[in-house]
Amino acid sequence: MTLARLSINSETIKQWSLEELVAGCVDAGVPGIAPWREPVEAYGLHKAARLIREAGLKVTSLCRGGFYTVAEPAQRVKALDDNRRAIDEAAELNSPVLVLVSGGLPDKDLKGARARVADALAELAPYAGERKVTLAIEPLHPMFCSDRCVVSTLGQAIDLALPFPKEQVGVVVDTYHCWWEPDLDEQIGRAGAAGRIALFQVADWITPLPEGVLLGRGQLGDGHVPLREIREKVDATGHDGPVEVEIFNAAMRERNGAEVLAEVVQRYRDHLV
């Protein structure tokens, strides 16, 4: 496995603009890019699509949709409308995947919030299918359940995806969020057998976690995650898609972007290839 599968998520080098990230990836020989919606909006959607296309890069995913666990009807309509816009943006960027972070708890009704995730997928999946965009449900580590994502395990994500055509709804296998799961091998195999692995993302788990935890993902190789082992498990299912590096790390964002990218590329070679 060479750099042919490597993709850089824009949050990994957030200090760079979209234009800088595109130029940096081209210079480093990185073929894939995974922008978040905010830098795309700042640059302009149509301009961004042209910039990435003319640079010869492939968009591996767009982040993010989701956050539709709100219970209040008007807020729910607003959230679904925003997700439709996100699907349209993904289609414009020629991104095959829109990553979904389902949303946290507006109250104490965890079962109700998870049911609203399923309801939102039922509304959005056909729309995504028409635009040839796969909705990729990303389970987040349970510490994010209350504020960000009520889908906490890969198994839960697969269960939510299965009622829909695989072209419409899949799952994200993110090493940072799922490395701890006791049945991870089984669930990766299950997702692969059903054709549901829409995206594979990598970051490491380091301790102690920083205050706030969100910006505590580790550089590849700095923590406890058996990155190559998980990548091999994913590959064994027949999945051969991009390996997308998505690292939320405050210290990395304070460094020179070119240095961070060079380090990511080397760590990818050292710990995933």
C-alpha cells in the first residue's frame, strides 16, 4: 500500500485554508482530500469544486451532516434542510460520501434520540441516492454521546444502515472512536460483508485526554491504537477505499502546516502501510 489511498481531512491541518491544503497535498503527492463544509463555504462551493478538480485531487468525503436528534419540530425541519444542502454540496464536489455525526441528547431520552436518527435517515437516504452520495454514519466514542453523537458503536451504526440500500447509507470505521470495542473484528467483518464500509478514517488515542477532549486525538503512532492491524481487518473485507487521516489536535494546529503534512505522510508510511 503506497500513498495512493491517502487522504487528508481538512481538520488535520485546520490552520491552512482550502487553497493551501490543496496546494500542499499536490506538492506532497497526496491524492485525496476531505474538506469540511466550513472551508468550502468560505472559499465558495463552485470555486472549491473547480479548484480541487483542476488540481487532480479526489474528494474522499465531505464533513459533515447529521445533528438531527433535536426533538422540537421546527428545529428538526431546519436540521433536515441543512442535511439536504450538505448532500447537494457533496454532489457538487464529486464526493462519494457525506459523513454523518448524528447529534447528542436534547433531553434524557436516549432511545428517543436514537429513533430520530433512524427517522432522519429514512427521509434523507432517497435524496442522497438520487445524487449518488452515500450517507456514512460515524459512531463516536461514548464520551461524546451526550453532546455530539448518540450512535456510540460500530454495531449500532450498522444496524441503522441496514434498512437502506448500501449505495445510500453506510458506516465510517474511525480508529479513534472504535478501537476499544470488544467485538470490533466481528463488526468490521459484518460491515464489510454487507458492503457498508463507506469510509475508513484514522487517528490515534493518547492519554491523558486534554480538558474538553474534542481536540485530543493523537498523531498516528503516538498512542494506543493498533492502526495497521485495524487497517488490515478493514482491507480483509474487500474494502480498498481511501485511508483518511482526521486528527483534531490543538498542538498540531499551532505548527507549520507543511511540517504537519510531511509528518502525517511519514507516520502513515510507518504505521499504516
